[in-house]
Amino acid sequence: MPRERFKTLTEQMFYILLCLHEECRGVDILEMVRTLTNGRVNIGSGTLYDLLEQFLKEGAIKETRAEGRRRSYIITEKGRQMLDKEYGRLLGQVADYDRILKKGASS
């Protein structure tokens, strides 16, 4: 059975959508992700543009400007919902971690 598309987001997907809370170009996203994560997450340009194309097709982002080959994007309401859902999933994982390991630490 094929995996449901965008049911969960990879780190790269999460940070691309997060960066697009404001309009920016692909090259800006690459730098913003490096800065936001202190270099922990790195996205190759091929991966970035492939994911941007997938997000466009899914309606998670929209293109706002095109100047030659330079394109600008911003997150849509659907993309924001995807980001919020992933955020909730991550919070659930943290809560599970705290419940199990922090409980064990206090014993």
C-alpha cells in the first residue's frame, strides 16, 4: 500500500513551509533553513526545487512572483494546516518522551 502523500513531513519539508510564512525565493529558503537550525538541517538545491514543485501541485504554497528564472513563493492556508498538523504530531512525540523517560527519571 503506498504511503499517503504529506501525511507526515520530513525536516526539510517542515522548514521549507515554515520559511514560507513570508514571501521568499528558493535561494532565500536555503539560507533561512541553515540559519534557523544553526546548520543542523541542510537542503540541497535539487531537493528544494523538487519539494517546491510538489508543494505547488498539492496547493500547499503558491507562486507570488516570477522574474526570469527567479520565483517567489508563500504558504497557503492548506500549507499552514499541513505545518500545524506536523507541529501537533511532533508535540505528541515530545509528550510521549516526557511521560515515559521523565517519569522513569524521577523514580
